[in-house]
Amino acid sequence: MIKSKALILDIETSPIIAYIWQLGEQHISLNQIKTDWHIMAWSAKWLGDPESKVIYHDFRNHKNGDDKQILKPLWDLLNAADIVITQNGQHFDSRKINARFIAHGMNPPKP
């Protein structure tokens, strides 16, 4: 029997910082964005491994928002995983992670 490698994953993203004229519902154009979002931190663990084996990369205190250096180890883990378990992966984490991979010229990991 082949054992699947299941990765448990969570990411944290920064907010988009924009210049706006008022509060409430509005549309923000690209020229109003002061700082775009990026991945600030992520943590992962192989299912079945003890808590002491959690892999954590925290980039919150990095000033320029360039998350490329924390994306390579994340890409390696995702590419090695057969299954990825997240809280909101399909609608948030996967989309955000793949967007950042593309922004840095990286191919998405295997499906």
C-alpha cells in the first residue's frame, strides 16, 4: 500500500494599503494602492508528525514586502505533498500562494 503525504498548511497575508477619500464601500483603483499584499508568514506540518516538527517562516518584520525568500521552501513542500489540508485553501490560500509564485516567476507546484 502506498502511503500519501498529507501536508497541513496555513498562510498569513498582509493587507493592501491604499490611499482612499472616504470610508465605506468603494472601488479602489490600482493607482491608489500604496503597498500591495504579500505573504507575511506560513506554517506547515506533515500529517502524523509531532508538533515539534512544525515548519514556520515569518516575514512580518521585513520592510519591503518581498516574500520570494519564504516562497521557495513553501513551493518545495507543496510539490512534495500528495494532499494539502488547509482551513480555506481552495478559496484563499491556494489562490494567494499561486499568485505570489506567478509574481516571482515561479511555476505552480504539481497539482
